Amino acid sequence: MNGVLRSALGAVGLLLVMSAPGDAQELAASSEQTSNLMRTAALLTLFAFIPALLISTTSFIRIAIVLAMVRHAFGMPETPPNQVLIALALMLTAFIMGPTVSELNLVAIQPLLDGSVTVDEALSLGSLPLRDFMLSQVRDEDLAAVYALSNTPLPTSPEEVEFFKLVPAFIINELRIAFTIGFVVLLPFLLIELIVASILLSLGMMMVPPATISLPIKVLVFVLIDGWSLVVFGVVGGFQ
């Protein structure tokens, strides 16, 4: 009886030894699969923040505001449609941010997809190209204002600027430049409105809305001077 038990125990032990490498392989495969799932979940989470990053850390803010102000200068709040302006703003943003996006893909996205860096390392490396772009556009006064609001001492070098303090400073600077360009765009249209209103008043045509006469004149002048190209060159040229 004891011999039978010893034989049975030996057989069980042999089976356990033979199955151990397979279990280890299964555990390794399961661990690798879990790592891939975690990486995929991190990428999907990161993609959810792409619209916010697109708006707050690129040239999209300035371009979208300037194009919207050009539309309002005509007095046509729905022409061109929002979809057209957003599409144009996205294309110009892609053109301007092309070198920055290429560098970000090289140093962060591709290593993350290959599994050579972790998500935290990819985020840290990916913020460097965006930081360099925003630092090239932001003013010292805007950075000083943000640091004053946070009651934090100013950094002594650009490398010490915190990313989440750089972003609001960059947005403030983009709003300032966009409104400056918008004022330059609106001024000629305002002059046309005043001239048309003065002519109608002198002719005694006070019941005729000035916008009825000034709108085709503004469109004609804008087309003759190739206004859209001038606006695009002016906005894009500010990032060169």
C-alpha cells in the first residue's frame, strides 16, 4: 500500500514539474497581455485629451479667433459657416505645428507604441516639443502674471518653467495677438460702414440700413485685395 502511495505521489510530482514551465510561460504571456492592455488604455485616455491639447497648446486659438473676427467684420454671422472656418483653422494649425508634431511623434509616441518607454516617460518626453513651441511665442509679462497669480517665484531659466503654468500664459498671449490682428482687420470695414452711413445721411436716405449698401462694397473690396490670402499670410507669418 505504501509503495502504491509513493508511486502515486511521485507521478503527481513529476506532472507538476513537467507543467511548471508551461505555467510560467502562461504567466509571462498573461503579464505581457496585461501590459499591452494597460498601454492601450493609457493611449485611449491620452486621445481623450487631444482636443484640449489642440486648443490650448497650439496655434489653433489665434487662427480661429482671427477667422471668426473676419467673418464678423462683414456683418455675416453665418458666412462662411463654422465648419469651414474650423476646417481652415485645423489645416493651418497642422501646417504650423508640423515640425513640432513630427518631433513629438519621434521622441514620445513611437517609443510608447514600441514599448520602450512607459506612459509617464512618454508624457514627459512629449511635453518638451510643445514646451519649446510655447516658450518661443509667450511673453515674459504673461508668464510673470501667471506666476504672480499662483504666488510662486519666477523661474530663473526657461527649463524651470512649469508646463501647467506655461499653458495659461501661452493662451493669454495668443488672445492678445489675435485681438490685435482682429482690430487691424476690423478697422477698414468700420471705415467703409462710416462712409456709407455718411453718404446715406447726406442723401436723406435715413430709412435705408447702411449694412444693406456696405455689405457688397466690403465683399468687393475684400475680394479685390485678395483678403483671405492676406489674412492667412499674416496669421501664419506670426509663427515663423
